[in-house]
Amino acid sequence: MRLIVVVLIVLWPLLLSAQRIPRRAVRSQRTPESAIHAQQHKLDQVFRHVVDSYVDPVDLETQTEAAIRAMLSELDPHSAYLTAEEMARARESFNGAFSGIGIEFGILRDTLIVAYVLRDSPAERAGLMPNDRIVRIDTLPVVGLSRERVPELLRGAKGSKVHLEVVRQDTPERLHVEAIRSRIPIHTVDAAYLAAERTGYIKVNRFGHTTMEEFKRAFASLGEVDALILDLRGNSGGLLGQAVELAGFFLPRGTRIVSTEGRAVPSTPLCTTRDGDFIQGQVVILIDEESASGSEIVAGALQDWDRAWIIGRPSFGKGLVQRQFPLQDGSAIRLTIARYHTPSGRIIQRPYQPGHRKEYYRSHHQRRFLSPDSLTLNLPVYKTLRLGRNVYGGGGILPDQLIPADTTSPSPYLIELIDSGLVSQFGLDYLAHHRNELLVAYPTVEHFEKGFDPSDQLVDDLIQYADGQGIPCHQALDDRTQKWLRLRLRCDLARRLYGTEAAVRIMNHTEDVAYMSALEWLKAHPDHSDSDFLPEN
């Protein structure tokens, strides 16, 4: 496979032409032009020899893409190559919308089942209902289609039509449905509700173009609040500007949020340009080992300014700035150009060894189980900018209040059952027969949360279902496994019946130690007067 490296010549001129670096920033550190041309010429020679003389024909497209990935893999862990298809999906995710019909679906025994219909969507306007089975999309039979293939068929240009053939329970004839595709939002705020009297809770799953618009709307829906729990657990980041704006929501005008600096990038501070909407009132931020990049910028800034109390587990430690360079075929590379620094000067990026990506991504999970003393051992100490509290560098954001991960290992059976997706499939099958009776018994998520607990029989049905799908249970389930299965079933059914927020609420209110700790901390610290401060840039 050394041929892969040789083909880098195809990419090399593109990389050189794509980088528009300020001359003053890099004049003393830039690679001499003579050295660049010498290496480019060497690659060009080898490439021509391979193309002209190799024993078999060379698939240039495949080899070139493999070569690009190989080149970037020898840099830092976050520089990456995206194909044209991957770029399209990435734009869709960050843009906050795509054009489609607005359903969630499941594949059960080769059948496409509508699990959830978005409100005011083309699917709802066309009359699609949960539990409907879609058997044909336009002229293509659905039986046997993969889960990945279905969205490609349902999505399309805004205003275009898609024709569906539908089988509905208790309806003898097949239904023919025409839906006109339109903009379908991709929400970045999963939940917003009152966690206690005058205490709000908002969960942000990533930072896209619509995040602050969604966040402000969610915050307004809470009414008058004196405190807020901001849940950034599992939030892997996204658009820098949205993260800076979210941090600024809690800080006065002129406050530094983050700064960037790199070999080709001069030191650049990013500050708030206006007073935030919630600069008085207590704030708790929840983070975990999957909170990265933009999440760490928000948590780090508010921690450095003593504006928020951080609860949870150490964050991922992704503090490298990528610039996206588009390539001629619609693909792109994301190349690291700088590092993020928190207002106190901490580097967010945790240490890494170039070319060792697997070890890097594996190592961050190890910190989940460490004690506070072992976590802070030998880490550089910094001071917060208002109260002078100790905060720690070394990569990632270390919480003010550590909630270690559960050290009890889940049973292999539970891991296999969850990883297989069978719990979700079983829930989909269960709702196909019991959706209406559940909605009659529990008309709102509040009724469901208080009144619905999966019975022993339902858990036994799940176990038998899994056995029929090739995952047998060879021994009686312990109490912990039983409890987790019940919780996963409750959350899955709630999400399909009432939406994502319902599942988040149930998960929070069922033995979520970090969430409960946030409520306890806010109850013990009701004074908000200290939140009114001036920045010290």
C-alpha cells in the first residue's frame, strides 16, 4: 500500500494553492519555497513512474483518497478529509435543515414503519400517521432496503413530490400518498423545561447555524427564571461563532470568551459584542467525556469568569481549530491551523502523539473513572479571573464538582442488547399494537413519566424478542440489568410518543446523579447578586 502515499502528488498542489495565509504572520516560520518545490518534484516523479510503469492499471480516484487520508492521519487527530458525499451531509447537519417529508422511521423485519411524524411537516399534511408501513417510494419497492438508503429516497429538492404506497392497520386497501418536500429543521436544542421553581433546564446537542435562534426561543419559553442548568453532555461542538454567542448570553459586553493562536494564525481574542440576556442568575453547566470543542469553549469561559459551576466528568479535550479547504470535486480537507485558549490561558487541547489516532480517542475514556486527586495530579494550575479559584490545565475542562462514572460493569448481555438496537426495534413493534391505548392512558409526557413503568411481562417479552433475533439470555437478569432495560424502554417509548424532550426528561429524572447534583447545588446557592460583574480583559 505504499502506492497510496505516492499518489499524494494529486493533492499536493491543491493544498498549496488553498492556503491563503497572511504573510506577516508566517514570514519567519514558513517553509522555504525551494524545499516545497523539491518535495513536490520528488512526488511528481514517483507518481509518473507508478502511472506509466506499474504492472496493473491504477484506480487513481480510490488511491488518491486513500493517500489524502494517510497524509492527514500523520498530523493531529482532528485534521480530516471529507468526500463530496460527506461534505453534503456535514453541511446539512450544520445548516440546521434539509429538504424532506419529516418522519422518523424504523426498519422492522424488512418493513419500513413510520415511528414519528413531525408536526406541521409534509408527512403530516399528506396524512401519514405513526405505525403506517411504507411499502413503495415512487416506483421502488421498500422491502429489503437498508436504513441508509431510505433517507436518500425520501429527501430531495424543496417543492418536489414523492409518491408513497402505504399499508395502514385496519385499512383493507393500500393508501397512495403524495407528499411535497419542504424544509425540515434539524434541531440542536433537545429539551427545555422547568426543572424546579424558577430553575430552567436546556440541553444543546451541538452547535449549528440555528443554535442560538433555538436557544433564545427555548430560554424565553421557560418564563422568569433565576437559575439555569445548561446541559452540554454529549455535545461534540460545531460552529465556533455559535459557541461564542452562547457563552456571551451569560456575560457582559467586552468579555473575552476564547482566543486562537497558531503558526500561521496571529493571536486572536474573541469577545462579546453586547450584554448577554442572562448576566444575573445562577448557572450550572453539565459536561462529560463527549463534550468537546464548542462545548469546552462555553464551559471554559464561564468557569474562568466564575460565571458558572461546572458539574460532571472531564471533557474530551478537543481544542484545535480547523479551517476547511474545499477541493475541486466537492470534497474538502479540514486542516488544523491553531489552538484554542480559555480566558485564563488554559489550552483546551489535551496532549496527543501525531499518527496515533486510535490511542488518542481511546484514552479520553480512561479519565471517567479517576478520582479528583488523581485527575489534578501534576496538572498546571490557573486562577479564575474574578474569585481567584484554582482551575486546571492539561487539556479539556475539569469540572468544579466531579461525578465519576459508574464503575459497575454492565452485563455482556445488556451491552449486546443495546448495541444491537433491538430495544428500539422492540419498542417500535410494541407501539404498532399499543400506541393508541398508551396515548389514552397517558395523554401527556407528565402522565407517562409518573404512571408508566414497564411490567415484568413486558421485560420478559423483550427478552424473548431478543432471543428470537439471535441474542439469547442464558441466566436470570440481575436487578441492575432489569432496571436499565426498563429505563431504556421507557425513554424509547416516550421519545416515539411525545418527542425527544420526553426521553431527556425521563433520563434526567431517573438516577441522573449530575442532574440531581445541579439542582442541589442551585438550592444551596440561591444568591444571584455576585453574578453582576464587569469583565477584566
